[in-house]
Amino acid sequence: GWLFWRGMVCGRRSRDSKRQVILFILCVCVCQSGAETLRYSLPEEMERDSFVANIAKDLGVPLSQLAARKARVVSEGDEQLFRLNQNTGVLTVKESLDREEICPQSDTCTLVFKIFFENPLQLIRGEVEIRDVNDNSPVFPEKEMVLKILETAPPGSRFPLESAQDKDVGINGLQNYSLGPNPHFSLAVGTAKDGVKYVELVLQRQLDREEQGELNLLLTATDGGSPPRSGTAQVRIVVVDANDNIPAFEREVYEVRLAENSPLEQLVVTVIAADPDEGSYGEVRYAFTQTSERSRQLFQLNPTTGEIRVAGNLDFEEARTHKMVVKATDGGELSAHCKVQVEVLDVNDNPPEIALTSLTASIPEDAPPRTVVALFSVRDRDSGDNGRTECSIDGDLPFSLTPTFDNYYELRTSAALDRERTEEYNITITAMDWGTKRLSSQESIFVKISDVNDNPPEFTQEIYTMSVTENNSPMLRIGSMKATDADTGKNARVSYALVRQEGKEQPEVSVNAENGDVYILRPLDYEKVPAFEVTVRAADGGSPPLSATALLRVVVRDQNDNAPVLLHPPPDSSAAGELVPRWAPSGYLVAKVVAVDADAGQNAWLSYELAKATEPALFRVGLHSGEVRTARAVSERDAARQRLIVLVRDRGQPPRSATATLAVALVDGFSEAHLRVSEEAPVPDPDGPLTLYLIASLVCVSALFLATATAAVVVRVRRARRSETETLPTFPPTATASNAGSLPRSYVYDVCFAAGTVNSEFRFLRPLFPCFPAGLPPGPGEQRSSVCSQDVANLEGE
């Protein structure tokens, strides 16, 4: 025992952790193999909180370790008799101890206690011997004893007297008897086989009833204490007239074996004493003498028949034998004695008792196997196989029992624990004895499994898709992400955060760290960012924390916040000029209004309609194509100059729109191309000199044709020289090819004239591919022989 504690102290002071572990294991092995017992001695009747021993000093344990390791003392039995001060290491008694009350009918009185230490769990056994103090005087069962003796009794006759009882033991117990001076009797003191002293009155001189019919003697019992104590009783001798025969028992000693569970009124034995006298001298009556008070309570003697029956509950664990003396007295007051010895047989009538000594109420789920959870003892008051016990655990649980010593068991873990599977265990321990009729008892131990951060958070989805309408308000909540953690407490407290990616801009989204709500920080523009993705991390509050990630995809819904944008005619021009021949039939393509919308979906679906026209019945507009065509054939009555306003509208809610203004000139021939298109229509003069106008027109047209041909040649030469440096013409980036109103890149509208003619090869507004610089391959359908004219632009500039 001392080696164990010294080893522990040395192990703590050692700087080498490996040596600590080795020394600790060796010390535990020494302790388990044969631990010494602390033994102390204490006189009874000491005052409360009297000093017993200095445990810390005897074990060599620092005082700081007593409190740190929660040292405590536990007594065997239900009542705790000792107290251990963790600050001083002193063991004291809780109450004054009375040896006669604690250990009745026992020569030695030893109290067993155990000292428990935690972290790690250790146990040390101790014994305290309660020394007897002479605090009890001898006491006779009766203050006066009456003996009736025949006057014919011869000298030397012996007459047993009631023995005194002294609760003290050893030298403090009953040691001697003395008799007051008298001329007839002396005292004989003897010791039985069981060590009990008995006293007999010896007749020294024959009695004479006629001389003295009654004698009074003083009997004194003395113990061996210092100072000695004594008790007295009066012995009254009544001299009886002659009676020839005394009762005679069949046996001097009656030996009986009786089970401790014998019922009340069960016959134990019948003692019989015969007296051959007649009349009252032959009538025998029975009574107990020299019998302890406890035996008188347990057994009942019939004074007439001599039957001894059970009168109380026998207990083998209390007393294994009972000795009684029966006196048989006849009518002449003559008596005889016999002894009755009852041996109590043990019966398995006491179930095992489980006493929980130490319990760890909560253990972590990552505790390794064979971790000590509880320490308990099992005691059975029976003897032999009836007092032999075994313990087991009910059910299939990850725990096992390990016997240590002195009927103590350790409850240990036998497998890995998982709090998420089982949060607590109700462990039922069954203790059963080995008796023929086996008795058992149970004790339930609740063990709570404390959480360890061994589970990362789990998102309910791997990918979260949320949508928001563009032009949203700042800090708009669009949804929530949820992650759960199978742990508990702070290990299950989940916090959310965005995963920052290097080289990328700050995302437009924020996640609430506590509940995972997703907010849009500022207004979004679908036309700039139709969708984006961020990674969200969910981390628990464990140490170290565990985490998981999920993808958040935010889709921006389009809102009708963009009006249609005109590509043709350009919105910055006051009015686009178009030429239409007078011979144009119905369905003639006048122009094509081209517009785009930066929105998406139906917000970008465009429709065209004629909002206003000089002659509304002359033109019509394609609802989806934007093509302006003649609704009927042009007539001579139609005004030469027409003004059209085309409304372009999307399908959003509410719809947005834009307008395009077209100026259309109705011409009769090629020369009409030089007519200025104006919003103000000149008033025709039918009476003017028509011939003069025709000549002037012919001259102007001829001059214009020559100028145009010359300009075309110059332009082609310049284009050939710059073919290496010039780039292809491009349309605005918002213009896309579409059949729903957008202008394909393969269309351009121009006025082209064939060389060598004035009017016969006039072609108006036919779709051509763009005019590429010289040297580039022509596109499909392109006529490289045509000359691109800027007459319309010149017409507008005029």
C-alpha cells in the first residue's frame, strides 16, 4: 500500500512521461496483487470528531492531492461512522462510538472503512478496532433470587445461581463473584467451555428449618476494570421440609439444530424431568435459569409440559448458537437442571446487498474501452454458498464488470461509445448468491454520455438555388440555407459564412451567420449578371470545429426595365428618308424598322405597329418583323411625301416602347431621287411650265449620275488601298439575329443603280450584304458589281 502511494508521488514529480506511465502500471499491479490494510485503534465512547489518524501522513499523499482527487472515506454498512477532512487529511469519528451497541456479543469489534481516490480511481482498505472501556457494570437478571432447599440436603450440595451479565468484554467483563459472610454456604465459580463464568452455591453446613427457616445472602459480581465495577443481588434461602426425591432429567444436555427461518410456535425440544414422589412432591414445573435475555425472547418454555417453542425470529447472522438452562422444580421445591443448546442453521434468507461507492455520472463518448465508470461492493449476510455472490449486467450493453478485491467490482466500458446513437444508459446490475434457492438483488446505474465533436454539420441540400428579381431593394432576404449537426450543445451550434475566393470580387450576397438566411446586399442588374454562384461553409462550435460546404446558386429574374432601342432608323436622326416608286404594287417593301431590347424572355419580345401616318391606309407594318410595306398599290392621288411613325413595343408588364419616324418620298423616275424629302409637302402647281421643269430635272439627274459614278470609282480605289487596315463593319452589340423584329447582320438597306441607265434598272430597298473593301471575298448573295449610293443620306443632308 505504501509503495503504491510513494510510487504515485514519484511518478508525478518525474519529468519523464514514459517513466510515469511505467511506474503507475507497476504500482497498480502491486496494489491489486496484495494491498496492505491501514489499521488503527480507538477506545469507545470518544467524543464526536475525535482524532483517529492522519491519513495523508500515513499514505504519504500531499494535502493538495486529497481535494484534487476527491478523497473520501466510506464505511461498510448503512451508517457512515467516519469523516475525512480533505484540507488536513485527518480521519475523525462522526459520533461517539459505543462498542456494545456496534458489536454486541462479540469479543472484538473492528470497523472496516475504505478510502477512495478519483482521477484515477483507487481504493485503500482500513480497519479501526474499537477498544472496550469499562463503562458497564455487571447486572443480575433479578435483584432477588429465591432458593428452596430441603433441610435434609447433605453438605456439599450445589445450587446454581443466576449469572450476572456484563456488556463489556475481556478484562472489563465479569471476572469474579463473592458471597456475604454466613455459616452455611460458600460460593463456587466456574467457567464453561464457551468462556462464560457461572456461579453455584455450595452447602457447607446442614440446614435446620426449625432452627432457621430462611437465610438472606448478598451475592456480588465484579469485573476487572480499573476501577472495577460491581453488581449485587439478594439470595433468599428458604429451608423446606424434607422431600425424599428430586426431579431427574432424561439428559443433562439437549442439543438441537434449528433452521433460522423456523416459524413461530415451532417446537424446538421437549425437556422431561421425572419425580417418583407422589402428590404435590411429584408435580414438576419448568423454568429458564442462567439464560440470557435475548434467548428468553427467542424461545418460550411451557412450565407444565417442558416444551420449548420458537417465540421470535431467529437470525443466523446475529447468533449462531443459543444456550439455555432449564430448572425443573417439584412441589416440594426440590429442583434439577439441564442444559439446552440450540444450533441455528443458516438459510439463504438474505439477498445480496449492492452498495455503490463511486460513480462517474457522465463520461465522454470518445472514452477508450475499459474506462472505469463506477465502483461498488456486494455483501451477503449469509454464510457458505449462501453468502457467495456473482454479478452480471442485464442486456447487451457496452459495459462489463471486473472484480477487484474484497467483494468489490468495477463497472468499465467494453466498447466504443456513440452519443448520437445512445445518449444515456440505464445499467441494471444483478447480484445473485449461490444458495439452493438463489436470491438476487438489482441496482440501476444511470450513465450519461457527454458529447464530443465528432460529427460535422450536414446541409439539407448540396446545391441551393434561389432567385431574385433584378432592381431589388438592398438587404433583401431571398431564402435560407439549413445545416444540422448530430452533436449537442456548442458542438451542434452551427454558424454560416461565405467562402472567399482569391481573385474574385466581393459577392453581392450575404449569409446570416446564425440562421443561414440569405440576403442580397444591393440591387442586381440582370443584363450585367444573370446568375452567380458562391460557396457557403457551415462550421460547428466544437474545438477544433468541423465544417461542411454547399453551393449557393442565385438566379436573377429579368424585369422589364429596358425600353426597346432602335437600330434602324437611327434614333438620333430626325427622320429617315425612303424612296418609293409610283408604280410600287401592294406589299412593296418600303423599309425595315430594326430594334432590340436588352431584357430577356417576353420582356424582349418586340411587336411593331403603325402609330401614325400621312395616309394610314397606304402602309402596313409587320407585327413581328418590323417591315414597312405598302398596303395597296401607290396611286397618282397619293401625296408625294409621306410621314410614318412606327411604334415598337415589348411584352413586359408594364410594356415599354419606342417610336421610329420614317419620311417616304413617292417618285416617278430615277430623277426623283434628288428630290428632297421634307416634312413640309410643297403645294403642286398644275399650271407651271411643265417642260421647263422636265428639262431642269433631266440636267440635274444627268449631273448627279456623273458625280455618283465618279465618286464610286474614287471610293473603290481608296478601299482597295486600305483593305489591309480596315475592319469589317459591325452592328451595335445589343443587336442580335432574330426573326421577332431584330435586323440580321446579313441585311443592309441601300439604293443601288445599274450603270448606263437612268430609270429602267431602278431597284429600291432590296436587301444586300454589306459592301466589303476590295480584296475581301464576297459573302453569299452579294453583287460586287453594284454601286453603293449615299443618295439617301445626301437627300437628308439637303
